[in-house]
Amino acid sequence: MTKEQYGLWKHEPVTKWFFDFLINKRAFLKSAALEMWLNDPKNLSETVRGQIIELQEICDLPFEAIEAFYQEREEEYNASEGE
């Protein structure tokens, strides 16, 4: 996949709808976490915090991060084959 293909994919209607869902889900979780914190600060879950952060990271994921991940996997595979 090229950077251009990735950019086109991100602007497809279904993809945009999916990213809107991620953004709205993150906003909902933040609101729910704030309510939980206001009601009882001890109940705020690290899991919810992690989900909020992860949703933002997915929304912000650049092509280069995906490309680097696969390049690293390929290099690791090639290195292990040479052993």
C-alpha cells in the first residue's frame, strides 16, 4: 500500500464514518470517566484511561507508523532466517 492509497482510504465515506465513531466513542469515554471521577476518584479505571488514549492514537495513526511497523517485522524475520 502506498502513502497515497492510505490517504485516499482515510477519506472514503465508510472510513470517515468509522473514524467519527472512534472520535465519538473517545468523547463518550472521557465524559463517563469524568463523571466516575467526580462521583468517586478511587473508581476511575486505568482500563478506561487506556481506551481513551488508544482511540486517539488510532485516529492519529500516520501511514509512516504502519510502514515502519511492517519494515521492522520484515527485518526481524530476515535476521532470524539468517541465523
